[in-house]
Amino acid sequence: MLRDYEKELQLRVEYIREMLKNANSKGIVFGNSGGKDSALVGILCKKACENTTGIIMPCQSRRNYEEDTVDAMEVADKFGIKTLTVDITNAKEAISSELSKVTELSQMASANINPRLRMITLYAYAHANNLLVAGTGNRSETYVGYFTKWGDGGFDFNPIRDLTVTEVYEFLEYLDAPLCVRTKAPSAALFDGQTDEKEMGMTYAQIDEYLFNGPDNLPKEIVEKIERMHRNSQHKMTMPSEYKAK
């Protein structure tokens, strides 16, 4: 084990409670995707705050409606997390139809509409109920910019942003999370057949090796890809640039 997860649990619960106190917020909402990161965030938030809601937001992908929904509910049932479902397929189809009148969307331009609609859904629900939106991105994917700007990159706080994928899995094992989220291939499920590692062209184990130990034990092409993705995604890591008069 890379960390003392008993201590990590205590510290992260305290952090979440402090966020709620400072914001004078009544609770938390997060996107329950049925994946490892959302499972860990949901469990941590529920342990910190009884008023924690996970929203399942399927969109077009068959996996969203089948495996992901089943896995999301298994986590929610085991840890007593209130769960709602908001199907955003019709909204995606409507905005895509209007956009098609003015431009041709690439596959990724279209796919990234999904996480941005989910962000809209979470913030609308949060605003209506005085909640904070919990983010679910981990350190590994954040380092290479593998998230959608103004989509899953939009949140009020993130209790796992410093954890690598390796550590997320270890934390889930410590918490005895359902095996379904600990063994499935990581995927944003933006389209059928998509997996994170296939899309990136490298494994999370390789990214974690780079983060833990540097580039020496990795193939040159993998190191170059990690460093290129990190470099090219810097615009995602900071607030947008603003002109300031001199």
C-alpha cells in the first residue's frame, strides 16, 4: 500500500466537511458514472455528509445504460448513497442537431458535449438545493490533461485530485468497494467501445510509473507522449487568461 488509507480517510472527510462549512452548503452532489473515481468520491462524500446525492447521467452510449448504471447502483446501494437518474440523450441530440446547421462536428467535439451537459446538470441540481459539486478526476489523468474542460473539469472541490489511479484502486480496496468498479477497464464511455487507455495509447500504470519514479524505466515513445500531453493541456490547468490594462 502506497498510503495509510485509514489516515487518508479521516483527513479527506475533515476536508470535505470544512468545504461544506465554509460554503454554508447543505450537502453534496456528484456524477455517479459507475467508474472507480466517482465511486471513491461518492464513498468519501457520504462518509463526510449524510446529504450526498449521486446522479447517473446516461447519454447515447449503450454502456451508460447497462454496465455503468448497474455498477453505479451497486456502489450506491452498498454505501447508502441517494441516487437519481437524469437521461441527457435528448439534450445531446437537440444541441447536436442545431450545431449541425452551422458546422460539422468531429467525433471528439461531439463526444465532449456529453461531460459538459453533465456539468450543467450537476450545477443546476446543486444550485436548486444549495449543494456543492464534487469533482471526480484523479492525479494521473489530470497530469496528461485527460478530462474535458468545462465538463468533468468543472467542480467546487475534489477530494481525490492528488491520488494516482494506482492509489484510487488501493483506496477502493481499503474501503471494500464493489469489485465491479475495481476490475472494469477505465472508460469515460463517451462512445461505445471507448476505453481511456486505448484512447490515450498508453496505460495508467505507465503514467503512474512516470509520476512515481520518473521516465527512466519507460519506453521513450511513452515518455514523449506523457510529456507532450502534459505540455499541451496546460490551458486546462489554470483559469482562463484575462487582458489587464497596463
